[in-house]
Amino acid sequence: MIHFAFAIYSIVFSTLSGTLAVAVIVAGYFSWTSMITAMIVGAIISLPATYAVLKQVDWSEPDKRHAAKQDRWYIR
């Protein structure tokens, strides 16, 4: 599950940080400190957003429709 969390985090972090960076530029702040602050805020906000996505995923039994047929892997 941790590998899936890293994958989701990287997507959420990229999206939120990019959005915040564009918002900072549109607001008229062009300094490095404002860009770095936007990236740090994006990283912090991405943690609960990733957790919310992972909570929505069903981690119980896999769907039987996506499983291989039982007799396909049967060794005779």
C-alpha cells in the first residue's frame, strides 16, 4: 500500500504545487521565496489529500472478474 501512496502523492503534489505556483505568479509575487513557499504549502496539503484518496480505495478482496481463470494455472 505504501508504494501506491507514493504514486498518488507524487501526482497530487505535482498538481497542487503547480496550481499554487500559478496562483502566486498571477497574484504578482515573482520572488523565489514565494515560489518555494507555494511548493512547501503544496507538499503539506498533499499529505491529507493523498490520505483521503487512499481511504476511498477498497482494500478488501480483489474483484473476481479481473482474476485469472483457476484452471489456467493448474499444473497437470
